[in-house]
Amino acid sequence: MSKPVMQVALVCGPDSDMEAQAVRAALEYFGVRVFTYWIGRPNDLIDVLSGDDLYEGTDMILLSFHGDEGRLIMPELGDDVYEPNEPRGDFGPDEIRRFARLDGKTVIANGCTLGDPALAEAFLASGCNMFIGPDDYPDGNDALMFVLRLFYEIIQQGRDVKEAFAMTVPMSSELSMYRLYE
């Protein structure tokens, strides 16, 4: 690969691997260096959100997760598997405020209801400069196309994130549920 046009952290939650693989292949084709993080436990996500496990120079973070009621759905582990002080359950605004340190990053949360205003505000409070996600339940194919078109506009057309977002949302009536917060 020649010098990448940007670096993206692709953070794959439970049962989101097909979307993550499709996104990774497309982004790499566009010239992006993609660092994929497979989330198997809460501490894996904490390591990414805290910045402890993010590669230096990462431009954007794409959370490829299922969501419900403004919370990232996390894997359920057996009681004996959790590490001491590891949180249990899904990640919502409280967990994001507690663990995330995302100074200057753009975060795209591409799962159902992850564009909830309370979750977005928690991410912005963590230092990210922009947060994008749907505030309802998009069809999986529409969610995939949203991400692909957004990055196409940024990379191929040279648009900034806000311009790319404005070009992407009208692509389908289903995408009107996506919100951009800054």
C-alpha cells in the first residue's frame, strides 16, 4: 500500500463481523489504512475508547455495533470470565463518559439508535470533535451503504465530513435518521 489517505479504527462489536468485513474491504480499496479491533469483552472496547489501544495517527473511529435504546450492545460473558472491575452490560452514555478519551477524533456509530442525543453528548464530552449515528433502527444494507458513501465522498470527492454527510443522507429516505453532532 502506498501512503494511506487516512487511518480508520474499525471497532467491531458482537455479531457485526459481516458489515465490518465489507467496510474494511471497501475502505482499503479507497486507500485507507484500517485497523480492525474485534471486541470480545468490555475491556477490549475500553482500551480503544480510552485511546490506550488506538494507533497513533488514527483519524476516525467507526463503531460497527448493534445498538438498542442508545446503547452499544456488548457480549454477555460468564460471571467467572469477567475481569475484576470490568463493567457488565451494554455501553451507554454513562460508560462512555467514564472511559472514553477521544480528543479530536470523529466517531461514527453505525448501529441502531446509536445516534441518540444522550450518547452523542457523552462522546462529545469525551473530546471527539464530531459524532455521527442513526437515531432509529436502519436496515443493515442501508447502514452499510451510509458508511460506504460517506467515506467515498470524503476520500474520492475530497469533501469534509459535514459536506460528505450532507451528500450521503439524501441517498435514501432510510438514511434521514442519521444525525451529525459537533
